[in-house]
Amino acid sequence: MKLLLDTCVLLWMFEGSDRISPELQSALTDLDNELYFSDVSLLEIVIKYQLGKLPLPRAPSRLILPLARKHMVDLWPHDATSILGLEALPLLHRDPFDRLLVAQARAHALTLVTPDTKIHQYDVRWRF
């Protein structure tokens, strides 16, 4: 299964947070699953870090990609199909980062891993 990690799930995974259930942890470490994070999540991390809303031990430029490699999470870039997919989404969620993740997951048949119940309202495969 191809799993697209929501930004919070990505960061929780990196820090070994107990917010990730044992069942989800099993899915994240199952070598049969492919783990991805979006370039939108990378953008969100950098912006929130710069605004002082996301404390990190090091700058995102020195932290995120090395941790992604360590945890075998690959970057999934946005493309025109993903971005234009926003047109078809009802405004159930106002956060542009989350809407872009939904559009990306829908466009590429990815399962979005997120605790966000607003995202769960969309016609997108999800789990948490």
C-alpha cells in the first residue's frame, strides 16, 4: 500500500511519538508498504518553523530529509493533476495544506494517513 503521511504524522513518526498507535506503527514499519510525504508538508514545516509555530531541534533544511531517509519515507512531489484536483474538492476543510494533501492522494491513489476528522469527510482513502 502507498501511504501518504500527513505532516503531523510525519513529525510524530520522526520523534517516536506515542500518538501513533501500535497498529499504525506496524503499518509504518511494514516493508510491504511504501511511505511518502508530500512536498506540501515540507513547505508547511518550513513556513511554520520560520513563523515560530513549529519548534524543531535544527532547521528543516538540516533535519527533514535526513530523517525521511532514515525512516525510509520518500518525497512525493505535486504535479498539475494534483493541484487541479483541488477544483473538485468541496470546502469541507479550509486549511490549504490539508486540501492539497487530499487532492494529491486522490490524484495518485494514495492512502492518506491522518488523524484529521475533517479530511476523513472527503472521498479519499485514509487511515489512522
